[in-house]
Amino acid sequence: MIVWIRTFQLGIKNLLLHPMRSMLTMLGILIGVFSVITLLAIGDGISEQAQKQIEDLGAENIMIRTIKPPSEAGANFREIKMYGITRAEQRLIERTIPTIKNVIPIRELPMKFSYQGNPNVKPIDGRLVGCTSDYQSVNRLEMARGHFLTPREVERKLPVCVIAGVLADKLFPSEDPIKKQIFMPEKGQFYEIVGVLKYRDATAAIGGSLAAQDFSYDVYIPITAMESRMGDQEVKRASGSFSVDHFELSQLTVQVADIKNIQEISDLVKNTLLRDKPLRQDFAIIVPYELIKRAEATRQVFLIFLAVIAGISLLVGGIGIMNIMLATVTERTREIGIRRALGAKQGDIVRQFLVETVVLSIFGGIIGIVLGCLATFLVVPIRDRLAYFRPDIFEGLPPEIQNMTPNIVLMSVPISFGISVAVGIVFGLYPAIRAAKMDPIEALRHE
């Protein structure tokens, strides 16, 4: 034990004789450990944000979206296009699949909103959502003021609405919007505001079936009021021609009683919708539970990929250590000869050079861990600075990056440190053995 302590002291002393060289040698290990911790933290933060957006859809939900068929995409002269999920199909699903807990119908329309009490504010483009009272819990919407749509308001088809917080701030910058009336110029209709929502992050697009959703400019009304006051047809006019889109529901959210049966129920829903029209292409089924499992698998692959990239930095650092130690062996040839002449064994020489490389690796690993942990706390301020000074670039980033917070992967700390020490031993072993095998007489003759 005393021999190891003395060897350790001698190793530190030799390293301190050349501080600049020691720092540069240690730099490769430092950067490698720093890269492992930082890249894994950022990667885990992005993956977690993406997975959270899928989880927000509800693991126990099956979403059936109306899709405009490709053949119907063009707006032809005086053409009526009928497509999508119908209320009759909603009732059929509720009646024929007993393991379903709830079915929530949704209809969405692009709309302009204004407040006639403030003529200085121009109509704002947003999204009108016809829904039931269950929509709030399914989409995890939180109230800032007032209340969400109640079953009574939906049943009685009342002209009331709940608006998003951002839209409320735009239309009512200095007034309380509760009990005020929002106006829809395109429909010529007024709706009384009964609630204002808190801000809700946008969701990313999922495949080709579910587009990205921004909740900032939403207005929610009873779906029964939308049906009775607006009907199911949307007329689009352009250059002397017009087309009519006829669809009843934009989405059905099916809540299952037992998540274990979700894939089976999804297949039953699909077969029910295809029963009379097996070739129809006007709907898509999204199962968030399957997406969550897929996202978790992708997350693991993503982290492994980043770890491999960062691990290459450690490998380069190890090669740097070996190169420097080989040069050190040549430089200290006479010293090695003197030690061998005074009775030092080959094992003593190996131990001396190996201790020096391990000390470099340990200190490089420790400093890399500290810098890596500190860097993760700097990512969010840097992101916020980018959003403030270059909003054009920031807005172009995916929502997962815009809302990402790095998460230090706890296993990355001991693993990266252990690899740094292992790299020091592996890449320091060859120079140490080479030094130990020197002929003492030839070493003493070395100038």
C-alpha cells in the first residue's frame, strides 16, 4: 500500500513538472466526458418532450380523424364533397363496442374572431372547436377564469364559448372577457364568453394523420350549438366558382375502459367504419399508446447513438494520452535506466507510468463531469436568448426543442467516468510496458 502511495505522489510530481503538457493531455478525456454528459442530457430532454406531447393525447384514447381524400383535394366548380366521420357512425361505435368508456365528438373550423366593443382590434384568425364538456379533461386544458362548457350548456345548445388565453389578451387587452360577447363575422353570430383558458403549449405533428395543433387562438362552443346554428356544410368561393365541403365531425376520441384492450378496440373501430365502404380513405386512426411505446424505443436508440458519438471523443482522448506518454517514455529514457540500475523492477516502472495516465484520466473525468453538469444548466438560458434576439430562427425550431429542458442522465456520470479511467489504463498500458522493457544499459547510454 505504501508503495502505491509513493508511486502516486511521484506520478503527480512528474505531471506537475510539465503542467501545460499535462493539461493538453487531459483535455481529450475532459472533452469526451463533457460530451457524453451534455449530449445525453440534451437528447433525453428532447426525447422526453416529444414523448410528453404524445402522452398528452392520452394513452387510453383512440383518435379517429377525418381526412380529406386525395381525390377530393381540388376545389371544382360547383362541387359538393361529402366525406369524413358522421354522427351516425359515432352512435354505431357507442352501441356496438361495449368495452368503450366514452366517445367524444369534435368538429373544427377555421374562423375569424372579433369583439365589437373594441373596433380598434382587427378580426383575428383562429380555430372554432365544437365539443362537449369532456373535451377539457381529454386535452388537459386548465381554466384561468370562469368555467369550461357544462353538460347543461351542451344539452341546451346555448350560444356560449370558452376562449384561449392568448386570444383573450388580444381581443380584450384591458377588459375582463367573462360575460362579453365574441363575434364571428363570417357567420354573423355572437357567443357569450363563460371561461378563459390558461396558456397551453402547441403539439407537434404526428405522422401524416394528426397535424400540429396550436391552442393559442381556439374558441370552444357546444358541438350541439355548432350543428344547429352552422350546419354541416362549408362553402368556399374563389374566382367565380365555389365548392361545398360536407362533413359532420373532425374527430372522434374514443376512451377505452382497459388499456390492455386498446389495440383490439382500435381494430374493431376500424372494421366498423369500413363495414359498408371498405375502400374509403376519409379517416385515419391514431393510437397514442402505440406511439408512446414506439417513442420510448426510439428514445433508447437515440440515446445510444448520442453516447456512441460522444464515446468517440473519449477514444480520441485515449489516443492522445498514449501519444504523449510514448513521447514521455522517450524523453525519460535515462531516468528509467537509472531507476532500473538502482534496483527498480519492471513492475515498478509499469506502475509509475500507469499511475500517471490514470491520474490524468481521473482529473480529466472529474473536470469533464463538473463542466458537463454546468453546461446543462446553461442550455435553457441560451435557448431563451435565441428566442429573444433571433425569434425568426427560434420559431423555425421544432416544438420539442423550443420547450426542451436538458435532463442529466444519471447513469451517464459514473459510466463516462469509468470509461475515462479505463481509457487511461488501456492506452497507458502500452507506453508503460514499453518503458519497463527497456534495456537498463542502453537506457543509461541515452542522451
